[in-house]
Amino acid sequence: MTLDQLIIKRRDNALIKATLSGDSSAFSKLLSFYKTRVHALGMSFFKNEVDTEDFEQEVFIKAYTNLPSFRGDSSFPTWLTSIAYNTAVNAKNRRKEYLPISDEENIEDTSLSPEKNQIRKMTVLAVREAVKDLPEKFAVCVELYFFYDNSHAEISKITGLPVNTIKSHIFRAKKILREKLRSYYEE
């Protein structure tokens, strides 16, 4: 665990303790650190702001209600993402809609020339399209691993899948992506 991760964990634990002691502003502050994460996950499933805002509220209510059961076995962001993921999957099963999580083509690297920035954007778009065509069980694992930088263990806690299954999904997804993207680069 890095020093930054340790500082964040201590901050989160202090805010959790304050919340459990009755300080509702501490919970608001805690959620402010992870609102973007929950929002991005919601947008990936619902594709619009209105449904995503409803989703966020549902996730935050569930997190607040279940906070006394947070044991600290995983980090708070992993625990919160697990609640969000399960809430989204349940809603998705009712709606049958899905959009990949990453929205990186909107991020510009100012250190690159305009031409290289355009190539980067086109590459990110090609990768997103290829990920979108993956079987959903592979796509979710790939996105959580590469786009959100979650470990295999964190993805396991979020999805409920065994770590070896996640490793297998990511391995198979990379093999499929390699083939799909090979034709993109040959063009």
C-alpha cells in the first residue's frame, strides 16, 4: 500500500467513524470523493443524466444504510463500487442496456501535437468499440481492470466473480481485442 493509499484509507475511515457517530456531513464529504466514480458507472449503464442521478441516489442511500456493516475488509471505494455495480446490474437486467465505462476520448493530452492527439483519440475510439463488442462478462472485467485500475481482488469483490475467473476473462478479452485491433491497425 502506497503512502497516498494509506492517507486516503485513514481519511475514509475517519469520515466513516464520524458518520456512524451521527455526523451526516461527514458522509456527504466522504461521498464527494467518490461521486465521479459512481456517476461514471451509472452513465455506462444508463446513458443519460436523469437515470444516472436516480441511480446515484439509490447507491448513496444503500451505502448510508449499509455503512454499519462495512467491515473494512476492502477499501471504501471498492465497497462503494461493489454496491454501485450490483445496483446497476440489477437495473440493467431489467433494461437490457449497456455502454462501456470509459470515456477517455474526451481527455486531451496537451503535450502531444494536434496530429498525435487525433491519432490517440481515434485509437481510444477503436479500443472502446472493440471492448463494446466483447461478451459483457469480459467487457466489465476489462473496463474495471484497465480503465479504473482495479486489482483482480477488487474486481472480485465488486462483481462477486472468483479471482481466477476474472483473470481468465481478462486474458480471453485481451486475445479477442488483439485480433480485432490488428485489423484496425492494418487499415
